Amino acid sequence: MNFLKKKELIIRHRTPNYNGNFLQPLAVAIASAVVVALILVMGFLDIRRNETNLVGFLEDQALSTISLLQRLIEENLKSITAAPETAGSNSITASQAESSYSKRWVVESITELGRKLDEQWKKGKINNIYLKQFATDNSFWYIAVLDAYGHAVYQSNPLQIDMLSASELKKNGRKLTTIEILEKIRAKKGIGFIALRRKDNSGTVVITLAKEGLIYWSLKVAVERGINKIGEGHGIVYMQIINDKNKLLGSIGKANENFNNEYFNFKNILARNVKITSRKVDSGESKILDMAAPLKLDDKVVGIVRIGLDRGSMDKIIAENRQNIFVFMIFVVMIALLSMWLLYHDQNRHLAGVVDMERRLEKAERLSALGQLAAGVAHEIRNPLNAISMAAQRLKRDFSPLDIEKANDFQNLSGVIKDEIKRLNGIIEEFLSFSKSRRLQLSYFSLTEVLQKIVNLIREEASSRGVTIETKWRLGQTIIPMDINKLQQAFLNLIKNAMESILAEGNIIITVDREDKNYIVVSISDTGCGMTAEEIERIFSPEYTTKEKGLGLGVPLASEIIRGHGGEIHVISRKGEGTTFEVVLPREKVNDTK
């Protein structure tokens, strides 16, 4: 018992531990991952930096355009305020003393609106509600459409006659017409108006502007003339200008969305907290950089400029940079992976050799320990077993009970003792055979004669199990170097193993054929239960067995004997479909025969 414990300790001590074998490939993998991560981060930072620079360039371009627009608006405002007053005509009646803001360009713009209102009146689309909304949208103080007698048919709001005294509302005992009242209000309060009379005198459109409206329209006309002068092109997709009351002053192009405080914080822009703000807008194939900046006149913010620039070229440059970064990153990753694979492959090749040598050394030590243990067990157990066997035979022969029922039980028990003693002797023989399997004495004999002898020896037992053995000798002379007793034992173990794998009736086919001119192959095929891939991997291990009785040393012993002859043994099996053992043996002696 102490001897066995000592051997177990030695075997465990020699078992290799390779937890650190792949430290170098792991270090390379970590280093490569860090490098790739750094390249990726630097690439994204570079892309962001390029994008920021390009956006900054477009913003500077937009600011230059806005600066030019501001100069044009200022010049237009000076022209408006400096322009001479517009004289009357057949279609336009102006007040005698027009406000300094109401000049020719403003009058022309408002006159155009009056004509449009007249067209709507002719179509019957004018009413008080329509005129009220129209006046609000365009900062007009009062709008009305008058009949041929000068009385209001529709108006945006009741005319504020309380500005005048009761006596001022009459002339020669009659009430003043709307035009006459507006003229008096202009003279008294400075609120000018424009009247557009039809050629057939069937009606008149009157538009009245207070000071606030005149300022709005002066700025609106100045903006419209300035923005039209800049025009589209030079990457400008659209431009919109609103005043501090969120009213549109002018625009070119067509924006995909209305000016919305959700996208641009008007308060921050009007408060000059931001120089310019931008966002990307995608609409179908259009790629636009939408920007907003304050509109300043005489260093005072009077509105907001929204400008959309085509960013197709910018996106193209960014896409090219991104593609270059990704290509470079993929190239580095491929180099890193190739380096890892080469290192891993080279190290694995050397480690595989070391592991294989240590496994062989471990296996040899284990087999040596088993051999020594087998010799000790045989020496210590065989004599007591012989004594027990002789005692059991004598008991069975001389001491059988007279009672028939008890005599039968006695005979059964005696048979069990005899069978178990026989099984113990078989185990001892397996140990002894395993311990001596490597000491070979080679001589030249016929392989087919050895196999035929085994078949003749085992055929009767196979027949009793319902197993048919078939032989196919496809070669004439099969003289090879062998230790006849050891090789016979090896083939006997393999054939017995095949026979025991057949649970009911079945077949075993033994074939001898030529592998090539230097080797002979012996195939032993059965129709037994077969094995799984895991069982095939473990079948040559002395510690593994699927048998309920015995140690399962038959296949490992056969493998050791065949390897000692310089041969190889291969297993082909599928669960439930049978197994084939292929034994390849050399025709000549090998130098490393054990």
C-alpha cells in the first residue's frame, strides 16, 4: 500500500502545468489591441478635427456673406432715407407730407401689395378677417377696400376717428369719406397712407402705415434689395432674414424647414451671445449646413440671418479621410494578427514537442510503475489465490451437504468462488503482460499464419456468441519482423475487443493488405456497438475502460506492442455502426525497436 502511494506521488509531481505557456502571444494580442485602439481613437479625433475645421471654414464663408449683406442693407437704407419723395400719379395718391422713411422703393413695394389685394377683392376673397390678418403680417396700421363713393366695404379694423374732433369729421355739413379722414389723420398724427384707385373708379385699396410700419418696410425693402443683389450661387442654397419680431424681411432660395426657435435659440443670437451657430440638414440628396447669425446695423442687432450652404464637398473630404483611416487601421490589424499567428504557430510547434515528450515520459513512468506493481501484486496474491482455489475445490468435492436443496446452493456458491478466483488470475495476467510488453525479441515470421492461428483459437468462442469471423488475405508472403508471442497477444486482444463489442449476432472481418512497398496493414472490422469521438480519444489510456469486468488493458497493451514493432494503430468508429482497427506494420526492422 505504501509502495502504491509513493508511485502516485511521483506521477503527480511529474505532471506538467502549462498555465503560462501562451503569455507571449497574449502579450502581443494586448499590445496589438492597444495600438489598434489608439489608432482608432486618433483616427476619430482626426476626423472630428477635420470636420470641425471644414465647418469653421463654411461658417467663416457665411459670416463673410453676412458682412457683405449688412453693408448692402446699410447702403440701401441710406438710399431710401435720402431718396426724394414719390410724386402722385393716376393710380397712386400720396399724402402731402410723407414720412422721411416712406420713399420711392418702399412705396413701390407697398403698391405692389395693394395691387394683389385688389386682385383678391375682385375674386371675392376679401373680408374683414382677411384684411386684419394681412395688416398684422405686414405691420400695417390700417387697410381698407373702398367703394366708388369712398366708403369702406371691408377694413382690417375700425378707423380710429377719435383722433379727430367731431367738427373735423364733417365738411359742409356732410360726413367725410374714408380717404378724407385718413388725410386729416396724416396731417394731424403723421400717419401716412397709400391709396390705389381702380382706373374705372369702381373702388380703391387703402394701406396706412404708422412710424413702426414704415421702419419695418424700409428695412424690409433694404434687405430684399441687398439679398437679391447677392443672389444664389457660391454654395448658397438659401438665405432668410427675420427681424427681432420674428417677421420675415426677405429670402432667396427655398429652405426645407421654416425658421424655428427649436433649432436656433433666437434670444442668444439677438443678445449677441453667439457669433454664429450651425447644424447639419439632410434632405434627400441635398447635404446642407444650416447656419444662423445676428444681423447688425450700426452695431445694433436688428434681426437674424439664416443661410444654408452646400456641404457636399465637405462631406466628401470627411468620407475620404474616414476611409483612409479605416484602411490604415485594417492594415495595422492584419499585421498585428499575422504577427500573433506566426508567434503562436512557432511557439505552439515547440510547445507541442515539449508536451508530447513530457506526456511520453509520464506515460512511460506510469507504465513502469504499473509493471512493478503488477509484479508485486502477482507475487503477493497468486499463492493465496491458489490456496483458496484448492480449498474451494476440496469443499465442493468432500463437504457437499446431504440435503439436495442445500447441496445445489452449495454448488452454486462454490462455482461463484471458482469463477471469481479465475477472474482475479486474469487480472494478474493482464498486469504481468502489460509490464513485459516493451521487451521484444524480433524474428521474421508470417503475419497471416499468426492471424490464422488466432482465428482458429477464438473461432469456437465467437461461434458460441453468434459472431462470424471472416478472413481476407490479399497478400501472398507476409513475412515481417515480429516478437511472435507479443504480436499474437496484441491481435488477440484486438479481436477479443471486437468480439465483446458485438452484443448479439454480428461479423468480424480480418483483412491483410499492402499499405505500400514498405508497410503491411491489418484491418479488424466489427459490426458492434461502435464508439463516440470522446471514447476513441481515451481508448488507448490504461486508466480508461468501458467493461464491467477486467481492467481494460487489452487495447493499450496492443498499442504498446504495435508501437514496439515500429507500427501504428488507427481507429475508425461511429456509434452504433461498428469499429475498425487498422494496424500498420513495417516489412523491415526499425532502429528504435524497444
